[in-house]
Amino acid sequence: MPDGSGRVRLSALDNGLRIVTEVMPHVATAALGVWIGAGARHERADEHGLSHLLEHMAFKGTATRDARTIVETIESAGGDLNAETGVEHTSYTVRIMGEDVALGMDILADILTNSVFDPDELAREKNVILQEIGSIEDMPDELATDLFLESAFPGQALGRSILGTPESVNGFSREAILAYLARNYRASRMVVAAVGAVDHAQVEALARKLFGAIPAGAPEAPQPAVYCGSEKRLRRSLEQTHLLVGYRGMPFLAHEAYAMQVFAHLLGGGMSSRLFQEVREQRGLAYSVDAFHWGFSDAGVFGMSAGTAPADVGELLPVMLGCLREAAEQASDKEVDRARAQLKLSYLSALESPAARADQIARQVLSLGKVLPHKEVVAKLDDVTSSDVRFVGSELMKSAPTFVSVGPVSGVLRRAGVIPRLLREG
């Protein structure tokens, strides 16, 4: 397997901003962006949703370009501009032809260092976000996911929704945005990544010119996360009840993190997984069912999700918990081999996309300070044994459970004490 590590270069500016590039000789386009190690969990108590609002407002005009000029400039070159707010990261990205890398870098620098946060634009964008929040209320699976994190990490920044609430969003001022920006968008927490038809020397020179004045200094550390687990049922008039069940996971840098990913995948990551075969193929209880593990810098959460008819919740939940328990006790070498193979394909597929690879290496530099060679990642997956998988699975249910339901409340969901007992007993 070609490693590709010889095409990766990493350097840093005097202010601490890091530049990472990877040349893909066979492509004519480039994916580039700026990744900031600040997201929803870096918000203070009175800033719920501010990271996301800032990301939106970055596109709404700078000292030299209005909002329309920003997008027309990129799209006239055939490119596109995007951004994403996460729990621990925010990214601003451009896809563009290789010969237009300088233009893409200039636009990124302009929106990140020269945005004016015009009050009229702010008022309009608040309304856009209110519409986005409202749309989540109409998507029970998305709503259940938000409630799941809130229930796993109650009262903590990690458990709050990225979008914020209508009340918090309406309360933000231009001054609040500027204060958050100054506190969190520090050079030491920023990575410029470029992949595809790129030249490291050019990207580094552009970064020095465009981002060299961003302040250094240590950014404010986020509130430590502590998994607690709790139960939440949200009544909605829907055709299905959406369920999520979870337990304490682990940070993404934990020694057992690869084993946990393998466990989640063999339990609910594909059509041959235990959950898919038992819940859908054998019993017809759900169209979609899966298992997942979300690792953060200092915590993690494992979960299973499915949607089913309200009358079938009483059968579905014990079946899901039974699959979890049996996987923890009986995961075989064959299952582990299959899950590892699927995870390796997923990881290596990202190497074929400039955009996916830029995101991958930027996050690695933010988290590890380096880019992991492909062979090292694959070797770590290959090192996972069935005993490793059974161990991490058995550890899961020692923690307090998290349970969320969104939809009609009937049958087993009505009976006091039944859900906690099922979750404890598996």
C-alpha cells in the first residue's frame, strides 16, 4: 500500500499557526481551508450557539468585499466556499482549481481577519439560524441526537446543541462575536491545510502574508467533560419512536479507541452487523439501526440508535441491549476481521478525495501535532484482537446509561422504572 507520507509537509509560522499540505499528483483541483481548534464546547455559559453564529457571519461581508462579492469571486473561478461548526473544531474551506490557490487563500484570510459583522447582516443571519433551529424540530432523528449528547453530558458545554436556542441566538451582539473571536481564534489553535494540486512553499508564503499577524498566545481551555448519563423522553406526534441508548465511551486518543471503533462497527456498522441482522433482517423491527462511538479530546460516548413503531419499542429495546451484551461476550475473530476491513476501507477512501484528506490531516495536526502515516493507522486497526473488542464492550455497561426517546410515549415507555431496569440489566 503506498504510504503517501513523502508528499505530506508540515511547517509553522512564528505565531504558532501550522501549515500542512499534501500533493496529489493525479488531480487538478485543490482543497484548502483553515481549521480552528474551537467549537461549541469552547463557549461560555452565556455563549450557547455563538461559535455557529460566528461561522455564519464570516461570510456576510468584510472591509473590502460584501457578502455577494465573496461568493461570486469564488464561484467565478469555479470553486465553492463552505464552513462547518463542530463540538471541538470549526473549519472554513474552499475547493478550487490548483492555479487559483492564491485566490482561495485570500478569500479565507479576508473572512477570518477582516469580517465587519454588520448589524443589519447580523439581524438577518440570526433569523436564518432560527429557521435552522426550527428545522431540527421537524427532524426527530437530529433532535434525538442533540438530546442524546445533552443527556450524556448534562449541564456541560459538550452536551449543548451546536446551534444554540432561539433565546441565546437572539441575545448575541456584535461585541459578543468579537470577544469570542479574540479569545478563541488564536494562531496556536489554527491549521491551514491544502491538498491536491498544491505547492507547500506557495501555501506557506501565502499563510505568512495573510495570517502572520493573527495573535499568538494560549487560548482559553474548555470546561472539562464528565460523562454522567441520564434519561430523557420527548413526546412527539410521529409515526415512529426514535431511540438512542448509550454508555460512557473514551477520548479519541485513548489506547483502546481503535478497539472501540471496531466494536461499534461489528455491532452496528454494516449490513452484516449484529444489530442489522437481528433487528432488521430477522425481526423487521426497524428500517435503520446502528451503533457508534464519538470520541472527544477528554471524553467519549458510545451509542445505539433506531426508529420503530411505538408498539414495538418494548420488543426492540431488549433486542438491542441483548445484541450489545452478546457482542461484548462473544465477538469472534471473523467478526473483528470483517469490521477492521470495513474501517480500513473507510479510512483509506478519504485519501482519494482532496477535501476529505484535507479535513483528515488538519484534524490530526490539531490533535496530535503531526500527520499519521497511513500504514500506522492501518497497523493500529490490524493490532485490534477479538479479546480487545470483548474487553471494551464489557466495560461499556459498567457506566450509567443514557436513554433518549423522541416520538409517541406508549407501552413500555409509560411504565415507571422499566427503562432504567432494562438498561441496567441489558
